[in-house]
Amino acid sequence: MRYAPCIDASHVVLTDVHKTYGHGAGAVHALRGVSLAFEPGRFHAILGPSGSGKSTLLHLAAGLDGPSAGTVTLLGRQTGPLDDDELARLRRRSVGFVFQFFNLVPTLTVAENALLPVLLDRRVTPADRTRLDELPAAMELSHKKDRLPEDLSGGERQRAAIVRAMLPAPPLLLADEPTGSLDSATGALITSLLRAQASEHGVCLIVVTHDPRVAEQADEVIRLRDGVVVARESNGSAR
Amino acid sequence: MARYLLLLRWLLLRPWRRNPVRQCLTVLSIGLGVALFLATELTMGAVEEAVQAGQKALAAGADLTVSCGSAGLTAEELGKLRQRPEFAAVAGSVQAQARRTDGDGQLTLLGVEPAQVARILGLDASAGAGSDLDLGQLALDPRALVLTREGLLENGVQRGAELTLLTARGRLVFIVAGVVDAPPAVRQALKACAFLPLAAAQRHFGRQGKVDRVDLKLALGVDPSDGKAAARACVTSGASIATPAERTDDQLAALSGLRAMLVLESLLALLVALFFIYNTVAAAVADRTRDAGLLRCLGLTRGGLRALLLGEAACAGLLGLCVGTGLGFVLGRVALKIMVTTVGILYLQLPPIDSVRFHGAELLAAAAMSIGLSVVAATLASRSLTQKGALEFLRPVLTGTLQVRGLRRAAWLGVALLAVAVGLAALWPRPSALPIGRVVALTLPAGIGLLAPYLVVQVVGWLRFRLGPRASVPLLMALDATRTHPTRTAMTVTAFALSLGLVIGHGGVGNSMTTTLQSWLRRAIPGDVILGASFASAVPTFPIDSAVLEPLRALPGVVDIVRLRGVRVALGDRYVMCLAIDLAAAKTRSDHHYVAGERDDAVRRCVAGEAVIVAENLAYKVGLRLGDKIPIPAADGTVQLEVAGIIRDYNSPLGTVYMDYEVYRRLFHDSLIDFGELCLTDAAKQDLAAFWPLLAKALPEQYHDMLHASAKEEFISGAIAAVEDLNSLSFVQIVLASLIGSVGIMVTVTLSVLARRRELALLRAVGMDVRGLRRTVLFEVAGLAAAAAIVGLVIGNLVFVPANLVFREFAGFQFDYVFPAWHCVLALVVAGLTAVLSAVVPLRRVQRMSVLEAVEE
């Protein structure tokens, strides 16, 4: 089933979302009544200390997990009623992922890694091939398209991960600590490349980070503590 | 599909290059299992084809064949058959074995009517088109003999040349009067056959007025059952009348026990392979958990992940099939020689077989097995991976979680299987039409194999907490590694134990067989020197005239001579061995164990021609008891003889009927013998070296080339060697199964240690030295090997019970248990060596491990 075009201005909407792991006395309340909307073309940064619920929020937004209570609407569809395979299809057509440790498949070249999400969904089209030329060029990776991840530096690996996330042209791009394992200069470059995806291509970008320098680049900063949104700051007010 | 194949290549097959050793070993495990199965099928297939081709060639398009064992059919019976309107053609033949004087080549001499030669060879009788055959000469010249073109090459002679052959009647000189082109279908079968005129054959082999078999061609429109009835009216009641297919079935049935045993062993080897395929696939799956999680995050569905993993397993199975097919062909060729010799000694003479041939069905079965087993193993191994949600891959893995629920279920299944095995073995009434022995042979080891791992994990867990802080850290780490990965431990222990159990079990069964047979032969053989008409071995090739023995009675040191003749006779719808022996002479010098009946009375009645003694295996199979009457098809009609005794006997898997030699001679009009046994004085026994020249001098010169004399112990060794040849064939299977086991344990231990790189690195980080790490690995490997060895010892020794049941089902034999001490030692050495070898690679890796890199993984 193909994903229906967005019917709402927000790509991801969380309404009174609760997420609890475990039962009884040992239960962990990762999110408590979170309501948020993430809009296209904007860079949303989620900040908070460890255990605040950042990653849980990202997983819910990606359709990797379901809420214990409340609703998550991803590109106009509630994720709750979808089964595992439907969620997988939704993810591969609509969500791009960038991880802290890159998670490139070590036996595939940069170009093959980039094509992987497309191949999981459908045949590679000429449009995909064009993007496979354009995106690495934009990331300054054209000369390393046929290299294996082990031949790349940390920054190059993360740029390759961004190419992979963006090749299917997803409306939603999620990044979990994308600069966490990079030096500050490379981190700044990666942040600007991610930001460009939101501002230039209209992608809804959600980045979970500890790094205030990443948050400075965001259009909106959401601060979480103990599973609750404690602050939402827009543009310059976050800096 | 193209997309799927591309993903399969990218994501699963390309990583093979990163672990070539592991992949090669997985493929080798599958390949060895397939090779064993194929080798068995190919070898037995070649033997069965040879039997069928031989029958087809000799049947020469006949619809029915009439025979009456060594008694033969008379000219009068032949004449009656010829007068029946139901038969369009009636052809009698005489058959004898011979050997060239200048080599080992053996020939089957077929005395036939010239027209029958043409029919056998598919020639036009009037023209002999395409062949160099003069039917006229063949009919007239008593020395004339015809060979096929292949036979000519085989025997290295030309048309018109003389061919001297050693036969039951001594040395005979023939002339190659013709050469024929045999049709391709029977070319191989007829390579070792020579044809000569019937009348000449009757004269040469003392069969005047008799034929060994009569082939009948039914008249147009006559039903085979009517033809059988018509033939039955013409011949003695003891004669066997069968279609060529029925005759073939009878011979194939005799081989079914052998086939079942070999197939059972190859299936057990495949079972061992299955465990290791599971283990290697499970390790590969564990290796790829991270990649699988990534793919699931990127949108791969559960079904898609499962399809990729099963596709990879199918590829491994396909490669295993290729390796196994090649290995199986080589093994099959090697095994064929042993099989032909052994089958020839134990069951029936086979026509020459050059090679094994693949058939579609065998390859299909092998493909289904290799790919099927791999896919089954992969399905089981990847079940947990494919059932996980995408997010579960991103969460940290809780190590050390003991998941014994599956093991407990397996243990209960094991208990149930053991109960079935014990119940069937102890309580099921026998003989039974159901294959109880084979069911027990599979359920007993499988039951122990399923129960043992649970017990091992429980014992390790008990030890772990019992030892507590008193034990060294490496020992505790090793115990934890074994305990906290129960599935891996279970699979490794079970598979290794099964392969060791096979070695021990095979040794136990082999030892029991040879010990029982040796002891029986020593008690049963009355003579001190055994004479047989054989060219090379103690097993006779053809019978000789009993008159040969007469001059030997006067030899100094000879107290008595026991004549012995063994022929196959039809007993109802089955063939049995009829053993004619001088019972009175044998009685005082042999010590048969009487299961029923009293020795003196039984022998007296046999000598009087009133009764027979039957072997226990025949009594078991047919349900005979003392006092029952059995119909013996003699030359002048069927004679009813009473069972006067039942003795423990291992002469023939067909079952044996003992009768007095003089009674046999009278009933069958046959004065040939297969063996002459000379009973010597103590002094002569002590000085056999002096006896041999005297014996050689006393024997007629014409028999010098073919009579084989051996001392009793030498003869027993020869007979045991034949059994050991058969054992060696299945031992090859067992050795390969153990090889699979050893390879498998090496792979799994290596993977198990490598999978704990991070854990081991953490130990290094908190201060454990390399020596400590080494000891951890060694303790783990030694523990697994010890557990497998213990379970293997139990399985190996208990497997004698179902093996004995299988022997009972097929041959009616029962053997006495003998502890396989040497095989146990061998299994323990193999376990130790495997443990040491298994530790080499992981130890090297662990020693070279970078602590920081491993912790960061």
C-alpha cells in the first residue's frame, strides 16, 4: 500500500502520548503526556539529559514503537492501528534515519548503502540514479561513492549516512545524536548539511542531541526532562 | 525477484567473504552429510542395477523362469514343459563358475541351446547379424565357447584362441568359437559370461540329463498366472516358478537389510550435520543482529528479513549439495568395490560393476535434503531474530539471561522419545511387521540427545553456584558461558555427543558381531583343516565333487572328514540356506548351542532322514517350533521333514536348515561339496607344517590350482574379515559423521568465544591477564567436550540395543554385547583433540584482541 500524501501541515503529531516500560513497581515512565507537532521544512532539536525520554520520543515519531496511551500521527496516519509490516513500509517510504554510529552496512560501498532503502521498497529508477549522483556531490562524497565504509573517516561516514537517509526523498528525517561521535568541526559540518535538508528540501528534521551547538542551528528546540516537555523554544530564543 | 537476489547478494552473500572459514565449514558440514547419503544410494543403486541387469540378461526376454536349486530339473520335466501349448519357447540352461588359469578373472559359464544364445544377446538367430558368431559350430563343438566383445577384451583372447578355465570339474580347455555384440542394456552384465552348448555344459559339469533353470516364453495371449499353473503341473512340487521381476525382487529383498543399515547410518550422520548447520546459522544470525536491526529500521519487513536469511541458507545448502555430490561420487566409487566383494560373500554373486551412476531421483533427494535441512536449520535459528520488532534491535541486549524454557520442552520431548524407545524395545511383540528396531534406533539416540543438554545445563548451573567464590574466575567465566547460552551449549553437546556416540556405537556393534561370530565359528566348525574350492579366499567359489576327499581319509593324522554342501532352496515364498553336513561326525567335534531340542536325538533323527535342524534366526522369522514339518523341495518332489532341533546359528541371514549330508545326497541327487573339513589328531594339529605337503600330494593334480586349504583359525579369520569388510564400509560413514561433528564443534566453539569478545575484553579491562583468558577459553572447550564425551558414551553403548533389534528384524540374528573399550578410548581421544583444535583459533584471536576496540563494539 503506498503512503497517501500528507493531509496535515504537521508531518508528525503526538497527542498526549504516554510511554511506559515494564509493569508495577518496576515500571519506567519514559514519556508522560507529551503533545507535540513537527512541521515540514523545519529543524526540530530535542534536548534533555540521559533518561529524559528523547530517544523514546524519536522512536515513536519514527513508527518504531507504539505509545502506551495517546496517539502518534505520522504523515496523516495514526501509527497505533498499524501492524509491524505496515509500519515497516511506512518507514521505508517516508522516514530517513541518521544514527550516532552511522550504521552503514560494512560490506556495501557508499553508493550501495545509499540505494539500500530504495531497494527494500522498489526497483531503482532513473530518478534514484540521478539523486545518487547529486546527493554525494552535495555532501562532497562523489569521489568515494565506490569505497567501503571502513575506508572513510568518521565525518565521511556520517555524510554517507545522510545520503542514504535522503536518497528516497523522505518527507521526514530523524537523527539520533548525529554528531555524538564526531569532532566539533565535523559535527558542525554535519549539522549544517542536515539543516540544509530542512531549509532547502522542505524535509521535517527531528534531531535528538546533547550538543547545544546542534541545538543552536535548530528552528525549534524542545527540552525534555523525566518524560515531560519542559520548554519549547523557537529560533533565536533557544540560543 | 531481481531486487531480492540483489539484496541477497549484497546483504548476506557478500559478508561470506568476511568469514570464509566459517562459511566453508558450514558448506563442508552439509556436503559431508549429503556425500554420505549419496554414496550409500549410489553404491546400493549400482548393486541393485547390476542384479536387475543380470536377471534381465539371463532371462533373455523370458516371461517365466523355473528352477529347483541344486536338485535341478530333469529332461523329463523339460520335455513336459515343451509339450504345453501355453509356452511359445522353452529353453533349459546349466550354470557354473570358472576362473582363468592366468589371473583372477572369473567367468560364469552358461550352458544354453544355441538359439537361446541368440535370444539372450538380442540377435537374429538365423543370421547372427553384427556379430562374429557361428551358431552351427557352437551347436556341434563341445569345446566351443562364445564371449561378448567386452568379454574378449576382459579375458585378453582372440576368436579361435584356446581358453583354459578352472572349474568344479578341474581344468578345462575351451575354444573361443564366436564373438558377439551384446545389446548395450546387458553389455556390462554379460561381460563376465561365456556361453557354451548345453549338452557340453551338462557333460563338463556332471549335470547329464539335468538343467539348472528353464526359461519360458508364454504363447500369445497366455496370462502369466495361467503360465505358472501350467508349469507347476509339469515340474516337481519343490521347483520355484517366478517372473524375472519376482526373481529380482527376491534378490533385492536379501539386500534390503544391508541397505537399511547403511541408509540409517547416513541419516544419523545427516542428523549430526543438521545440528551443526543450526549452530553455524545461529552464530551467523547472531553476528548479523545489528545489521538486521538496521534493515528493520530502514523498513525491511519481518517476512523480508526471513526470506533473506532463508535464501542465504538455501545458497549454503546448494553449495553443500555441489560439494556433497562430488564427494559422494568419489566415496561411492570407493565403497563400490568393498560392497561388491561383501555382497558376493554374504548374499549373492554380482555381475561386474564398473562405476556408480547418478539418477535424477537421488540428486533430487540429495538436493531436498541439503537445501531442506539448511532452510529448516535457518528457520529455527533465525526465529528469534525475525520475531523481534525493529526497536528491539536498538535496545541494549541483556546478556546472561538464562533461557531454559525451550530446553526444558526439548527435554520432555526427549523423555517421551525414550519412553517410546524403551516401550517398543521391551514390550512390543516380535517378530513384527512394523520396523520396530529402526524406530528404536532413531528414537533412542534422539531422546538422549534431547534430554542430555538440559541435564548438562542444570549440572553446570548447579556447579556454578556450588563452587561460588571458591572457584577461579576463569572457571566461573567458562561455566557461565556454557550456562548462559543454553541453546548453543545444547546444540554443540548434542551434535558432538551424537557423532561420538556413533563411533562408539558402531564399535560396540562391530565388536559384538565379530566376537559372537568368532566364538560361534570356533564352536560350530568341526574340522581342523578346511578345504574349499576357492581361488583366493576361504569362501568357496564353486562346489567340487565329494570324491576328491576320499583319498584324504587315508592320510596320516586324519581322523575323520566332514562334508559340507550349502545350497539355496525355496521354502514356501522365501529362499533359505540348506546346509548338508555329516552330522554324526560333526556332532562330536562341534558344540552348537541348542535353543530347543536335544542334540543326540536331533542328530539321530536327521541321520535317519526323518528330520532337520533349523537355525534360530529362521525359526524366529518363520515362527518354527520343534515338531513342525517343513517342505524341502528335493529332486523327486517335496519332502516333509520335522524340526528336531533349533540351534544358535549365523550361517546365513536367509536362515539355515541343517540336514545330514547323506540324506541330502539321496534327496537331491547331488554329490558335490562346498567344503571338506578334515578332523586331525592332536599330533597332526600341532604340526600342520608337516601336514600341508602330505595333503597336497594326496589331492588330484587337476584340483591343485583351485582347492584352498586353511587351518581352522585361518579360516575363521577369513570369514571374520568378510564381516569386517562390511563393517569398514559403514565405519567410513561413521568416521565422516565424526568429522562433521569435529568440524562442527570447532566452528561453534570458535564462534561462541568470538561472540563474547566484548565480555572477554571487559575482563581484560578490569585486570585479567592473557593467561586467565586462555584458561577461560580452555575450560569452556574442555567442559563442552567432556559433556559431549559422557553423553556420547551413554548413547554409543545404548545404541547396541536398537542395532540388535534391527539385526533381529532383517536376519533374525542376535549378538552378545561386548563393551567397545577401544572405541571409547578413540572417542575420548577424538573429543580431546577436537577440544584442543577448537580452542586454537579463538585463543589466538583473544590474545590479539585490542581491549579498547572490543569494548567499543
